[in-house]
Amino acid sequence: IEATKSAVLRSLPDAECVHLTTPIFWESSSLAFSPDQNEESSERPEYLLTSTEITRLRLTARLVVLSSGHCWNNEDSSKMTPEGVQKLAKGLLNAGAQCVLVAMWPVPSTAGSILLRAFYSALLQGARASRALAEAMQTVQHTRHFAHPANWAGWLLLGGDARLSNK
């Protein structure tokens, strides 16, 4: 989908699994999306989705994955805070998500791709999120170039232990 806030908000209520790789502003507990073409500039950018707005959503997602992607490489990017993680995860869980997976620190893109590919593969084979994450971590751990825990141990699973329906 188009990665504007309005497009994402239209798609979220019907999604069983949501994967957001977008800049995360931890200090304000906000997710950043592309601005709408017709958005006029204002004090508070309308392309930010705050934890307060997230709490008001009605989600049916069994799993939400939050990854700040390229924002990690930016020296000016927001530093992750425990409060920011808690607010965003709590907002998603209160909105109806069963569980939330959060990347706690940056990893090389290849290591992240290997982990997420293994994670989603295990989910699609019927594993619960905790088992899928454990298997994915082991997959990266057994990859020669990415065996160090810094490449696979930074994922935090919060909430219930969801299983996808494989629709």
C-alpha cells in the first residue's frame, strides 16, 4: 500500500499481520509515514501516527512488527527509550493487536532479512510467534557472518503468543 498515514489507517483494521518498517520517533512515541500529497504544513506533522492515536484504533491484527529501518543509520534519529517502546507497544495492544514484535537496535540489513524471512516462514507453517522468533534467531545465530548476538538478540516480543490463521 501507499505509505501515507491515511492509507495505512485505512488498511490496519482488516489486517491479520502488520509489518511497519518506518521511522520511529521514540521520544514522542510516534510512527512516521509519507506525507499525503494534499497535506498542508502545520505545527504538528499530520504524517505522524502517535501512540494516543494508535490506542483509539480498533485492530484485529494477531501480530504487529515494528522496525525503524533506515532511520537507524541517521545520526539525528530519535534514540530508543523504554518509555517509547512501552507506549507504542501498549497502544497497539490496547487497540486490539495480540502481540507486538519490536526491533530494539539496528542490525545489518542482511541479518535482519534472514531473521524476518525465517520468522515469517515459521509463522506461515503454523508456529506461534514466540517459537517462530526463537527459530529465526537460531537461523541467524548459525549463519557464519552474523553469529554474534548483536545480529539476532535485539528483538522483543510483547503481548500474547499469537499464531496466524494462514488464510
